[in-house]
Amino acid sequence: MEVKPGYKLTEVGVIPEDWSAEAIDSLGGSHAPAIKAGPFGSSLKKDSYVSIGFKVYGQEQVIRGDIFYGDYFIPIKKYNELETCTVKSGDILLSLVGTVGKLLAVPENAPKGIINPRLIRFSFDHKKVDSCFFKNLFESTYIQALLDSSAQGGTMSILNASMLRQIRLPLPPLPEQTAIATTLSDVDALISSLDALISKKKQIKQGTMQELLSGKRRLPGFGGEWGVRRLGDVAVLHKENVIPNATPDKTFTHFSLPSYDQGKEPVVELGLSIGSNKFRVISGAVLISKLNPRIPRIWVPLIIPEDSVASTEFLVLTPKECITRNYLYVLLTSPRLQEQMELAATGTTGSHQRIGPEHVLKLVLHVPNAISEQQAIATILSDMDAEITTLEARRDKTKLLKQGMMQELLTGRIRLPMEHSTVSVKIKPALETRQ
């Protein structure tokens, strides 16, 4: 394998010549080992817990990313017994069971406490390792794939300390570690700020929907009456017109429900074959999922291609002349209607709950008599949706950009200019420019 000048081939791959490949176990300081597993289960039982005392850290804190979450505590006697498992600022906590490989950096203001048996604690010699650099490195695609392949267990993935001790890491000099960590932290801060802005915009939209769709708040220039109607009065529910398997020369657009890990939006794909569980989608339709009304899956494609089909798990509605399509859509996505759908759902809890056509048609709506007011309300809410979608796309693009930066910076393919201490300050404006 040809290695370009300034780089070398090591156990962890090709890295810069001034980097080293170090086993995690060799990175601890004199105060604590680099890797420490939580206490044996017999050492920490539930009857040891008290209402106030020293915190017991578990997977719930790591998975949530919140060091202050949870209410498990132990008294000082038990804390002293388990002193080797204590948590200090600068430590990194790793989840071991189930949700494997999640990490949490312990801040300076973390409550005193210990880890439970489902965590591993990393404690490093800070003259060798920057904790934030280690966290980013351990969250990289390379290390996470290594953890997945090394995890043991049947129905539940499990890591162990002995396996982790042998993992070797590519380590740059400490100043470069810190520079990389600071740069990636700036990107994280940008992502967090976008998440906060998206959350705020969604809350504003929810409040606006509640006011506008109930008539409590009227838009300037509108003063006509509203009617209280049932969904069956303003929309037509179309019976399923199931079509046979398509001929090979026909291509259809499929609308189907996503799985839970895909989100709430329907899946759109092209295909030649139409099974017995697909039916044609009428132009101008609004699709409502029959399944699990607690996770709304209501969709109004702006343009439905002529040859389109949908899963029979959708109900298909088209608006009558007294209501616009877009206003019908925003009504069906409103919190008030979602509550009605949840109450009307039948079946067991969770994903197996469904709402039937007879219940959907009885949903109660508030509808302005003036079509122009319906259009104005729908436009305002649609504009808010568009703003949220733009922010979400920007956040997702930033996350992808961070993944690319991690791939380059954590392998040494791109080196930061160490003579410039302002490199981390420059990264955020550069990112914002590229959005």
C-alpha cells in the first residue's frame, strides 16, 4: 500500500507521522484506570437507594444526554464502599447494554456519584487525551462500527471492559486534539441552536393553529360566521378501489406508511407491481393513516401523479365545495382533531390502534363559511410549515457536514492550522455561509 509523504501505516490505518496509535488501556492517569466498569449487581441493589444522597448514574442519563436526569441516590456509606466507581468532571460515560455505544461527557458541575453496572467510565490522563476529542472519536463511524461488531449477546447487545481495553485509537498531539474537539463542538453548538429554533417554531405553530382553527383569533379583514360541522359534511370518503397487479409496462407512484424508524411522512416510491393491498389515489385527495392516530400520518401531496396508488392502510378524502383542500389538511393535522382521532381509535394500545371510516366522518370541525378566510388561514400555516422544513433541512445538512468533518479531521486527512488559535472561531461563520 502506497503511503503519501507525511503519513505512516499503523494498526489503525494510515495516519500522520506525528500521530500515534494507542490502546485505550494505556491512556489512564495515576488517579484512576482508563477504563472502569460499574459495580457488580450484588454490590448495588435497589434497597441501597435513598431519596437524597450521592447520585447513581445509569443509561438513562447517557441516552438522554442529561447528567442531571434521574432520581436514584445512595448514602455516603455506600458511596465510600464504591469509591472506585465514582464519577468526576472530564470523565466519559459509555452505555453498555441495549443502546450500546452512547457517550456522555461529565461536566464540571455534575453531582457527585457513581456509575451503575450498565455503564463504563473512561478516565484519562489529561496530558495525553482531551476528553472531548475522545468522545468525538468514539462517536465516529469507524469506532461505532467496531463496537457493533464486537458487542456480544443474543437479543440484547452487550459490550465489556476487557474488549474495550484492546481498542487502539489514532491520537494526534494534545494541542491538535483540543483544536479538533473545539471545532466539532462549534458545529454541535450550531446544530443545537437550530434544534432549539425548530422547537420554538413548532410551538409557535401549535399555538397559532389552536387560535386560528378555533376562531378565537380572526385574521384582519374577516368577520363572517363559522360553522361547527362533522368531517362527513365537508369531505367525501372514497371507497377503496383496489386494482389488480399492474402490467409490466406500467409504472405507478406508491404512497405507503413508513416504519417507526422512518418518521411520520409517507414513503413515496415508484414500482411496476401493484399488490392486492393497493388502490388508486384520487386527484386532490388528503390521505389519513388508519393506524395509530397518536402518531399522525396525514398527508396532502401538492401534486398527485396520474398513475398513483396508496396502501389500504390509508383513508382517502376529497373536500366538498364548502371547504378548500389545504384548509381540510390543516384541520386534520390540528391538535384538536388529533385528540378526537385518538379517542375514537379502537384496538390495543400503541401501533395496533386504528381509526375506522365511520369514526373519521364524525370528527367535529370548526369551519369559516368564507372560502377566502379558509385560504388565508391555510396559507399562514403552510408558510410556517415551510419555514420549519427549511430549518430542518439546514440542520440535517449541518449534521451531514459534521460527519464529513469528523471523517477527515479524526483520521488526519485534513489538518487544522495549529499556528492560528482562531480556527475554531472561524468555523461557525463558515458553516452558516454554506447552509
